[in-house]
Amino acid sequence: MIARVLKFVKLAPAERRLLLGAALALSATRLALLLPFALWRRLARLSAATPQVPAQPQAKAADRIAWAVKTASRVVPGTSGCLVRALAARAMMVRRGIAPELKIGVAKDARGQLRAHAWLEYDRETIAGTTRQPHFVPLAGLHGQV
């Protein structure tokens, strides 16, 4: 625990702010997923309604957000699932004027049970939600919409 705090303190102020923002986005996303879908969707649209002007190139900003969400998900309880991470990262990116594509895919495991996985793509590269597994088939019709 102390090692994590020391690592955090050694980060640049911008990275500390990004990590704190990621922890907040993960927590809010996890709580929002407990709400009825129609209400959750309305809240998600409101939170992404005011994009900021990116302070750095979008690809680099997207990578930094993905890093912050992945790192923060290790310490924020209940936020390690791919859907929570992908939605939180997407919300943070959209607020910064970055438009990643939310992908949700399905596959059958060795026992024939259906499994799902969520990830984000930006410029055709997987950037959040862990690397896309080749056996997951993306669901059609999402087009990054929440």
C-alpha cells in the first residue's frame, strides 16, 4: 500500500489528475451500471455532452487515458471488468474530444457457454478493455453508441 502511494506521489501532477479522474470515472460507471438501462444511457449522454479541446494529440491522449483506467481499476473495487473499464475510458475520451469505438463481442468457450468481452478501438487499434481476443465476434450495430 505504501509503495503505491509513493509511486503515485512521484507521478507528474497531470498523471495524478488523470489517475484520480480514472478512479472517479470507474466508480461512477460501476454505480451507473446498477441503474435501469434507460436512465443509465441518459446519464452517459449527459456526461459526454461537453467535450474539451485536447491538450495533446488524440492518439497519445487516448493511450494515457487507457493507461490511467487500467491502473486505477487495480485499486478501485468492482471495476476490473472489461465493460466497466471500456465504458469509463470511453467517457473520459469523449469528454476530451476523442471518439473511440465501443466494441462488445461474444464467443463460446470450450464448454460451449457464451462469453462476452468489451473493448475500445481508436484508429483501428485496441486501446482499452484489454486486447481484443480474436475469437470474440463483435456485435453488429453498436457503432460506438451508448
